[in-house]
Amino acid sequence: MTANPAGAVATAPATPQGLALRLATDPAAVGRARHTAADALRGWGVPDDTADDIVLMVDELVTNAVEHAGGPVWLRLRLRRGCCVICKVGDGCHEAPRLRHSDPDAEHGRGLLLVAALADAFGARVTPAGKVIWFRRRVRGDRIPAPRTASSPS
């Protein structure tokens, strides 16, 4: 595996079911995570308004990991049963995050509040390697049809 210019290393290519990225602890990695997530969601057929919310949550969680936690940082995104997206962001910090109600004029401190507001469910767990923060977001009421491939019958 080789690092790309934005500081991310793909540990598994995006598939119709999911993606996995190992990210550098560099602010440029946040943009890479955001862009890669947006591409995957578009490829899975997630409606634009829902995809925008998911990309915003990915941005917030990866930003927090890069700014506060230290490495290694990773992102996993998965389309589950065609009806919801599950995102996990891991980092090397063993301290669980906490929601803070910040000053409305503050520039920082609202990331987890945004995730709490936009996700159907979210949480965190401390692991031997650090911590994992996750969220789940329903993408639509019914299943998204499986993506067509070149080998699929028309």
C-alpha cells in the first residue's frame, strides 16, 4: 500500500457493500475521507440529501480523530441490507468522546452534536487499539436496488 497525496491509504477498494480507508493524521486526510465517502454513496444510489448528511457526519468524526486523537485513524463505511449506511471511525485514543454543549459562537465543539442530530443511532466504544465511533443512518424506507455491473443482464 502506498500513501496518496491527500494522506490516505486505501486498505480495501470500495465495493457495492462497503469501503475501508486507513488515514494519515493529517488535516488533508479529512478531505480524502469526505470525497471517498461521497463517491461510494453515489455509487450505492443513496439519495443526494441523505448522502450529504452522511458525508457531513463522516467529516466531523474524521476531523475529530485527526485533530484530537492521534493515529492510526481509519474509516469504514458500509451499505447494510440496501437500507442503511453504517459508518465507523477508529483512532488510537483510549478516551471515549463526550457530547458538549458549546457556546453558539464557538468555532469548535459541535461535531458530535451534529452527528447526534443527523444519525438514527450513534455511539462509541473503547478498544485495546483505541476507540471506535460509529453511526447508523437509514437511507430510504425501502431497499436500494443492487448496483448494475457490466456482467449483469439488462
